[in-house]
Amino acid sequence: MTQPLPRVAFIGTGGTMASLGRDTLDIQDYSVLGQVMGAAEIMARVPELARVAEVFPRPYSAVISSRIGFKDWKALAEECHRAVAEIPGLAGIVIGHGTSTMEETAYALSLGLKIDIPVVMVGSQRPASGLSSDMPMNLLNAVRVAGHPDSRGMGVMLLLNDEIHAAREVTKTSTWRMQTFRTPDFGLLGHADADRVAFYRRPARRTAPETEFDLRAMESLPRVDITYAYADSDGTAVRAFIAAGAKGIVSAGFAPGNPTPWEAEALAEAVKQGVTVVQSCRVGSGRVVQGSKMAEQGILAADNLNPQKARILLAFALTRTQDPAEITRIFATY
């Protein structure tokens, strides 16, 4: 007997995958036109979706991904929960998203969703109207992954270029190339190949829905800023962040995880003023370890989270506690 197709919701937020350019060769300057399709319009360009799943388009505002932040994370969490409540037997959710901040939205949702079905973030490097656009295959594969039984328990994932990545570790690494998303150190979770969806590992850190955070219950996030280490950086940015009311600061330091001496002084002063400081690293790979000097100054370690994701986790943590020991536990858990 033929098995029924899985039911998958598709939430389209805009981005390159929803964009239309002047013609098929307009694959870089298309965004100035402002022609952005909704979820149903995107689906109409990929009729093959009907062969792999019963897909339900969910309306959402078209948002340039460089503008996406907490308000959209909360709204997307609420929309995911509505989809589960309104579509009986829903197997998974796909969220179309611009690639600029996709990794950050993915990680925020992986921390703050309370649904137990897979959520797959998807985008494209070329607009839907572009010659050899990657949008159709990316969307098709995202739907396949979202509806696949092996995706259960994987939390939030990201799919581009046939590759399945975990929200916590994936990052964008190239401006224009199709293989832009990479997972340093650990590699991808699996592939969406023509014959099957194949997984090879599972995320080890805790992920949605088994977390202590709920995006729907949050009214706002405390201000957390990132200061970037470079030769001669003197702590001016740190002092400006303190003046602006930052509750937390993430230092994107040199490898293996340290700023300049002058910035270190400013960060230590920030801790004395009640600001939580987490040391990350600008190279995007490897762990930062809390050494004796960091411990003496009250600066915490970001583990292997890149600065943008350490910022998200610190902001989430600060909604619950300012205790350094508890924040250290949270960074070791997620």
C-alpha cells in the first residue's frame, strides 16, 4: 500500500530565495528591485514539491534578513507553534530565510522552540529568477528533510547545497559560492541526495524542545554587544557598549581567545561594572578555554561558539540569571 506523503508547513520570510531580478543574469543586484514572493508563489515555481510532501504555505512578511532579529525570532516561534496546532499530523516545518542571518535565526529557534517536530531553515545563493538558481532544489530538499522520520530529535537544521547542518555549529563562509554554509571542526549532519536523506551524526548539545528557554514567553532580550579584536584595538568599543547600557559583551578575540591588553583592561572594567563578558574567538573554529587570567577577571569562555552565536546564548542566559556559574553551565549545555 502506498504510504501517504508527509505534511510539511512552509513559512517564507523573503530573502534571496524569494527574490526576482531584472532577468536571468541578474544574480547580484536583484535586491534593489524589491520584488519578493510569498510562500505560495515560491512553491508555485517548484511543482515537484507535490511529489515529496503535502506542503502548506504559511503567510509571513517579507523581511530583508539583515533586519531580522529578536522580534522575528519570537514571531517565527509563535508561527511554528500555530502551524503545529492548525495542521493535523504535521511532520515538519521549513522556514525560508535570507542567508545573511540564517545561522543566527536557526540557533535562536533551536534554543527557544517548544515543538517536537523538525524545523529546517532554507535559503539560496541565487534569486529564484536567476540562471541556474539553487532555490528550487534547496526548497525541495528542505521539505524532504523536514518530512523525514530520521530528522526527529535533530532540533533545528539548515539545508543548502544538498547539505544538512546543525543550527548550533553552522556558519556562512562565502559571499557568493553555493557551498557557503560550513560546520567547522565537526562537519555536516548528513546529505539530501537524490535517492535518500542520509544522516551520519546527531547534535550532542541540548536543543529544542528540551531547553530551558521559550521564545514565546520573552518580551525582549537584554542588550549584548560584540567587540572585535584587531591590532591596536584599545577598548573604545567596549566603553561605548557599557555607556549604551549593555548587559553583556562578547569579545571576538584573537586565537586561541584573547583580546589586546588594552581591550582586556576595558573588558575587566566592564565585569566590575556588572556587565557579563564572554570570550569568543574571531577565527570561527576551536574552543576558547577559561584560563587563570580570565577567571581572575571574571570573564567567561564561549566554548566553541562563534561570536554571533555566543551573543545569542548570552542574551538568552541573561533573561534567567546573572550568576557566572549558571551562565557557565548554560554555555556547557547548549
